[in-house]
Amino acid sequence: MDTSSPAAFVNGELLRMFVGRKVRMVIQVIRSDALSVLGKSTDDQQITIKGSPPPQPLTTYVEVIGIADSNQSVRADIWTNFGDNFDAYNYNQLCQLANAEYKHLFI
């Protein structure tokens, strides 16, 4: 496991704190085309994921790892389907814990 460049767990609100850095987030896919995906973060913010999605069809929830371009977009390097049922509330709580008092537990 390469820990030299960890990706921060973020939601829509936290994304602005990581512009230019590597992040990971889960979005609910709203629509996609060949160059980007429009989605909703786990805290209900609209997010644009730039980059070509994988060739297999996207599920309702997708995790992306990439560089935060702005407070509303990520340039994705890795796409992972997370299925059609996902607990967005718990993931949102994880993001908040990973960037607050329990930050030291996350790489």
C-alpha cells in the first residue's frame, strides 16, 4: 500500500479545503457523458467529476479519487462503483470525523 500521497476523505463542504490536493469522495450520479459526471455529494452539494468514466456502466453511487480542481469539481484518476444502495449519511459522518478530532487516525 502506497501511503506517500494519501487521499483525504471529503464531502462537498470539505472539498474547498483541499483544492489542488488528492481527495476521495462518494457521489450519487445524476448524469454522465464521455468527459464528465454530474453528481450529488453525501451532503447534498452538486459536484462535477472531470475525466472519462470507466467503460463499464456507472452505478448510482461512485467513489472517485483524484485532484480537487475547485470547491465543486474533482479531476478523477480512479473510479469505483459502489452500487445502487449506499448509506450517504454514514459516509458524510466519516468525512467529518476524518477531518476533525479523529484526523490522526486517517492517513
